[in-house]
Amino acid sequence: MADENFSVIAVAIDENTEAITELAAGSTYPVLMDEDHLLTELFAISNVPSVIWIDEDGMIARPAAAEFGTDTFTEITGISRETHMQQVRNWVREGVLPDDASYSVPDLAEEEVQARLHFRLAAFLRRAGRVDEAETHFDKASELTPLDFTIVRASMPLRGGDPFGEEFFDLYQKYQDAGSPFHGIPRGAA
């Protein structure tokens, strides 16, 4: 829908430029890197993927929602992209927002703010070669928000883990068992 004045911009909350470059190969939209997770703080994002609609005036038209642009993860999540894509088409072509667009995403709770600060400090210490100190802060961040993908899953590759491996699937199972908590529009809120 580029010819309809619509653009997609992906933002990876990752440090591994090579991995993101590989994942973004063939994309027709820009993929930006946010290794400091500033977007997760600015928009109170706790899980990925999260989609935020921003209008031509720079205003949030629809806050963070757990949506998918492809069906890559449908087998795991049971979520198809088509409902979301139809909502996007309706917004772009007809100016119609879904009912859940007025949802008010609450601010991050104190433990979420603290977790992000510990994560940011851990990432800084890791980049400075202070791995043992970084681990302490990664642990604290994960302890404060054990089901926050922007913290726990994002720390996996920084700690030598596989964000698509067994550790991730264990996290995903705990997330599902807890009712799939999401800091944004709850699934099925529309």
C-alpha cells in the first residue's frame, strides 16, 4: 500500500546486526536497530511482536498490539495475520480504525521500569566486557519481569542462548500458562 501513503517500519530490539540483516533480507521496508530498547520504554512494550499504528501527523492511531505481519509463527501462536492486515487496509483506505484503537495502554509498572534499567545496565556492562557484572543485572531484570519478552528473550542471545531454542519455548510455555500477558491491547479486545 505504498502508493496509498502507507509505510511500514520495523524496529528490532537487538544488537546482532548480522542476524537482523539476514532476517530482513528481501524486506521492502526499512528495518531499524534499537539495541538500547528505547522504543520499548517509550511505548510501554513488553512483548514482541508489537505493532503500533502512527498516523501522518505522528500521532498514535492504535497503541501497541500483539500482531503479526506474516504467518511465520501461526503454527506456534495460532494467530493469523489476516485479521490485522484487513484492519490496516480499512484504516489506510477508508480511515476506519478498529474498536480497540481507543485502548489506553497503562504506563509501565515500577518493576517494569526497574527491569528495563537493569537490562540497559547489563547490556552496557556486557559491551564493556564486564560480563559477570552484566549477568547480575540480566538476572535481576528477568526476576522483575519474568514473562517480558523484551527483557527475558532479548537477553538470551546476549547471554549465549538461542532466542529460538529450547529456552525460548520454555519461556513461551510459561507465558501461555500465565494467560499470555501483554502490555498493550489485549488479544480479543476488539
